[in-house]
Amino acid sequence: MDEKVNRLREDVVLFNRRIRSQKARHQLTPTQLQALSHLDREGPMSARALAGLEQVAPQSIARTVSILEEAGMVSRTADPQDARASIVAITTLGSQTLEVDRARRSEWLSAALDTECTEAERELLFIAGRLLRRLAEIPETAPQLRSVVNS
């Protein structure tokens, strides 16, 4: 594997850990925050659809949703299409918690960019961010996954 690719992967992981550490004063885990984020961006959805977005087993998302529901951050209603399923939606408290958390992380990032980067470096990072988003949106396909596993 190309050393530059390995370094980029490590750099992204380190940055992700650092920005995740900048959470607001709440007790939510990264998994719970991510679930709230999906509900905030995508709107109400079934627990199965949320598990798909999170790339976890339905049992795992069921635990996450239960914790968030107990905390008043999501609500569940019966799925009109499937009586056995429920639709999960973010509540006002969940939205407010997410907003405060995002603001805290954005404040940290803004301050770090202002103090540690030149204008040219900031622009490069903004471009890199768009490129990383584009890469993140590439659909996963079975042939790609098999080629990685078989490597």
C-alpha cells in the first residue's frame, strides 16, 4: 500500500478523534450522536433504516434508540407501513443537544484554523474537506469490498 495513503488515513483518524473530543457537556457516546445526526439530516425513519445508515446490526441500533428515547432525545411511533416496526424521530431536546454539540466542535475548529493555519492553508483544508466528502459518498459495492478482503 502506498505510504502516502496510509499517512492520509492515519491523519484523518487522528483529526476525527480530536474533533470528537471537543463535545459539549453531555454524556452521549459518539454512536448516539451519530444516530441523532442521521435523524436530524434525513428525518424520521425506521430503526432498520437507521441501522443501515450507521452500518450496525438492528440489535445495536435498538439499544442506541432505547437510550436516546429514555433521555428524551428521540421518539418512536408506529410505522404505518409495518405494524411490527416503529419510526424514530429526533425530538426538540435531541435537536438542541446536537446543535450545542456541533457549535462546540465548530468553535474549536474555527479557533484552531485561525491560530494554526494561514489563509492559504485554510482554503486548502476547505477544498480537502469537499474532496473527503466526495470520497465518503462513493457507494460501497460488493466487488470493491471483495477486492479489499482478498488483497
